Amino acid sequence: MDQLRAIRYFVKVAETSSFSKAAEHFRVPPSSLSRRVADLEAHLGATLLIRSTRVVRLTEIGRRYYHDISEVLAQLNATDETVRFYHTQPMGRLRISSMVGFGNAILLPLMERFNQLYPDVQLDITLSDELSVLDRDDVDVAIRGGYAPDARVVAIKLMNNDFIAVAAPDYLARYGTPQHPEELQQHKGLYFRTPQGPIQWICELDGRWQNVSAPSIGSANIGEWLLSRAVHGEGILMLPAWVLKPYLERQELVPLELTPPLQVTTQPDMAIYLLYQKTRYQVPKVRALVDFLVAEVAE
């Protein structure tokens, strides 16, 4: 039995919950892939997968085996690539996943200069606000907003991601400037929508966190559309300060100073992080991108 191949087949089945999808990924017949996985289970003397006509899922020992063996495969893949490209110039396909707003505003303009510095690197960029699992989604580097993840992934803080509430001077002239969060019920809200839903406006009142969101007149995962509506005086908007900075400088939008202040999370210190697997930094193309972004963006 080719144990390494069988392990790779098993991992892909576990990630896709499907023998057919795993077989399609490796371009082999499903029956052949299924036999390899069965041989692996026989070799280990354990049932790793529960098979049914509609779904494939991991057993308890299968979950443990998948967790452990995935780290081994990641280390092996990184070691192979490090050996192949050791002491070479950065080259090859570089897969980057970034949150949409950061990607459009900051990452994409920088990547033109990165490509001039490293012309042998072929950039493969995906902009999405969905969470990325670095090894599962075939991503070399991810850029995400939130909090530093577990220690198995290196997380470098690029910049703060504090949200502030703003409105156009014309809107405030017509509807008044709210001073207290409870006054927001008499106003109109524009909301950025994440994959988990529109971001709520919260604050701490009477010793507990409360949702004080204004009645919604629109939500979207397209920041430019929300900004355009806010600039035209249609409602109050909360977005990260780095997104709003040029609008505040041009005085198209002004910050609201509510007491107590609005938040979008009960957790402090939200930030934008550059994420990559520990073992990937030794690969020249990954190291080049990480060093470049840290030098250009990190506060």
C-alpha cells in the first residue's frame, strides 16, 4: 500500500465529506480512491469514516487522526517546497486570500509594486469575507479582520480595525446629531453585512451590552455603495476608521461622538492580521510577500 497517497486521499475525503469530490480533485476513479482509504483503515486497524448513501463523516478516532495527520502533511508539503526552492528567487504561484475592503483599498494597489519586485511570482488573489482555513483552502497567505487565531498559525498585526460611526453634515442638519445611543432609534442606519449578517451597533448601558442599532434603511457587503449613500445624507454608517479616513479628511462625513460610545463587538483590540502557517515562511515567495506587506502596511 502507498500509505502517503492513501493518507492524502483520506484527508481530502474528510475535508469534502465526499469520495466523489475527493476523487475529482485527484483525478482518479472514486472506486480506486475508496479502496485506498479502506486499505489505510485496515492498516491502522480502525474505522476512520462512517459511510452512507448521502454523507461521509469522521468517526471519533477519525477526527483525531485527521487533526494529527493534517499537521504532518502540511509540514511535509512545506519541507518539499522549501527544498525545491531553497536559496532561489521567489517564484511560482502565490495564493492570497484577503477580506474584500482591505483587498480593494490596500492590497491590490500594493501588489502591482510587489510584482515589479518579483516578476517570477504569479499572484492568485481571492477577495472574500468568508473565513479561510489556510491548508484546506489552498491558501498561502490570508488577511482577515478579528483576533489573533490559535498558535498553529502565525498572525502578524497589520493595522487596527476600530469601527466609528459617521454621517454626512447634510444628514445631521436635517435629522439632528444624536448624543446618546438610545437616540439612534429616531435615526436611519446603513449596515455592512458580513457572512454572519449585518454588523450590529452595540454599547454598554446599565452594566450590560445592548443592541442600539438604528432602524435599517439598507445593508450590503459593498462598502462603496454604503459610503455613497452615507455621503448623500441618507443615514448613519459604521465602518473601520481606515476605510473612512479619506471621507473624514474631505469632510464629506463627520464622526459621531456618542456617550457611551458605539462598538461592533464586546471584544477589545480588533485588528487586521496577516496569517500564514509557520512552516510556509521558509518558502521564498511566501517570505517575500510577508516581509513586503509588513514593511508597507504594519503600524
